[in-house]
Amino acid sequence: MSTGTHITEVYDALIALLKQRVPGVAVESLTDQQFDERNGRLLAKPPAVFLALRDEQLDRRRDHTATTYQSAQTFLAVCGALVLRSTEEQRVGALELLQKVCDALAGARLTLPSSANRAQVVLGAVRLAQFDEEGTWYELQFTVDSVAQYSGAAAA
């Protein structure tokens, strides 16, 4: 039986955690409705936090069957604010939202239905993602570390 860390479960747990700890802000998965991939621009209206999976690294653990892995799923949390009074207030608003997201995620342990282990959130880099008339957006990169166990059905 596979007890891998299912990405949809991680998304659901992250969204629930952020909705609870950062109230009053839209928290969703990033989709093509909020992002114009062709132009590389966010189209959504801030304030909001959007999550996207960037990649997953699986490192084999000491396991002769090659079915147990250390999983590190890298996510992006894109945090944005829009303040019409001034660009400085807009920047400050986006940074304050980013700080709330960092506080909510730092060291969090996610309980996932498919795993007996709890996945831990580890913060990474921050960068300016977009700054224009649509708002100021910062991007937080973070990883969700867990153990993934797969059935290895094809190895039999």
C-alpha cells in the first residue's frame, strides 16, 4: 500500500492552515485564472495568497526495496497587496502579508490522511514577483518535508 505524501493532501492542509492563521485574505491554489503564463503576470486582485507546487525531490532512504523516500515538495506562496494611495503603502502591505504567511508556515507540522508521519514546513527564499498597477506581489519558496512510502507493485 502506498503511503506517499499525496500532493493534493498537502495543498489542502496548507490552504486550511493559511485560512485559519491569516484570516480575511483569499487563499487558493494558483491556477490559470489568476496567472497569465504567456506574459508571466498575475491577474488576480490582491490581497490574496496563492499556492503553487514548484517541484518534488525524492531521495531514497536506506531501503533495499527502494520504496521508501525522503520527500521534499517545494511550494511557492505568492502574497499580494493593492493600495491605491501610494506605492510605498502597497509595498508595505504586501510585506506585512508575507510576514503573516511566514509566521503561519514556519515550522508547521501538517497532518495528512495518507501518512502516519507529519510533514514539516521549512521556509526558504523570498523574492519580488511582480510590482505594477495590479499590485505588489512577493513570492515565498518553502518545502514540505516528509517520508513517502510506495508499494513498489511494479518491482514484484
